[in-house]
Amino acid sequence: MRVQILITGAYGQLGSEFQVLEKKYQQFQFHFYNSRSLDVSSSISINKAFQKKKIDYVINCGAFTQVDNAEDQSKKTFDINARGLKFLSNACNSQGATLIHISSDYVYDSLNNRPLKEDDANRPQGQYAKSKLEGDKIIQKICDKWIIIRTSWIYSSFGNNFVKTMLRLGNEKNELNIVNDQVGAPTYAKDIAEIILYFVIKQEDEEVDSELSLLNEIYNFSNQGITTWDAFAKKIFDISGIDCHVNGITTEEYGAKAPRPLWSVLSKVKIETALNVKIRTWESALRDCLALLALKT
């Protein structure tokens, strides 16, 4: 019998990548739910989905990710990103399922100028960041079997994201003002989807020593390398052959409603060691995504 995997937020950036990968991973049977068919903030909605089938893994891609809007919609943000994880954890426990949850670099907010490790201090700023950390804590307290993956600067050929916005604006304008003092690494949603499924493969491997379980751990993931948003934009334009000048501005000058971490460089040593994998650079991943987007146009 195939491993049963339930995906929440199935039509977002990451959820859409799992739909593309479905044909590649024939050993898994995926069950895709969007926010209408499964409301992660509703225990009734979650229980209804679980009653229909026996689930082995839940990959929670559902989240409130509108960082600035979260400042004015605190209740909705916490309902989806935090409180709903109590219901999801309980549902997983009822079936012995493993919850794989996507968290955020926003929980750290550190300026130590070295790659952030999973056990570094948490200092979330803003409602979105605080809701993501609260969600992490709820899972660790309630869920029997879990994996939390903290990631940064996600983009994809699906949905709305920085890469697609730059492609649109770069073709519309001669110059753009882009923040230059936030440091991190972009994450191609396809790469994180592949890593998550590799977690499932490794965990399902009968040869895995129970003492070396991958479960009940937090892992950081992004593509390798370090950049800034303005340099990221320049690379997008360079690869795509777009003639658009980028002016670097500070976070303060940009004036976003919600605070953003100035340092989001994540250490991937733990995840690379646990899975025995080598994560590719953000430039390599970006080229693949841009090539795919070019085919879609």
C-alpha cells in the first residue's frame, strides 16, 4: 500500500510544486487540499478531511504569509499560523501520522553575522513572525511525531513571489528601488518540496535505526549562498536579459508596515548531515525556475 500524504495549502507556491512532483513519486498517494476544502484554522474541517482516509504524513503548506497585512489582521494570522496547528496536531496524533510543518526565518531576527542555527535564540518581530514561532511551539508541545522546516525567501514558478514580480516590473520600468540591507538566501519551492519528500523516503526506510530518527527536530533549509534583495533582483534581470537599473535602498527607506529580519542566512549543516545531501546554490536554482517561467510565457 502506498504511503498516504495529505497536503494543505495545495495551490500555493509550495503546494503546487508537490502537485508537479506527484507523477515522479509513484510510491506516494497524495491528497491535495486548498484553503476552501481544508481550513487549517477549523477543527471541524480538519477532522472531516482525516475521517475520509488513513493518513501517514501531513505536509502543512497552509499559512497566512501576507506579512504587512498580518499587522492589521492579527487574529486571522494567529488562527491560521498558530492556533490551527493544535487541531492539526491532534488529528495527526489520532492516526499516528507525522506532521511536517513549514516555518520561517522570521522567528530568529538575529544580527550575529553567521549562519543561523536551529537552536539560536528566537526574537520574532511583528505579528507574522510571532504567529510562526507560536505555531512551532504548539507543534512541539502537542504533536507526537513532527518535523519543522524553517525556510526563507521562497519563490516558485507558481503563485505570487519576488521573482515573478521582478520579471513583471523589470519589463515595465527602466529602474527599480530594491532593499539592499536585508541579507539572506532565496529558496526555490521545488527544492524544498524535494527535500521534504526525501525526509519521508528516509523515514519510511526500514533500515533506518530508530535511535537515529529524523523526527521531532527543527531543520533550516534554503538554497546555498548569501545575497541581498537588490542583488537577487539584479541576478534575475541578468539571467533574463532584462534591461532595468536597480537602485539599492534601506529597509527604513522602503517603509514597510511590518518589520523584516535584516539577517536571514540559515545554516543548513543539520539538514545536509541528517539526509546526507548537498544543497545547490540559489543561483543554480534560480536559473531553473526562470527557464521554466520562460517556457510558460
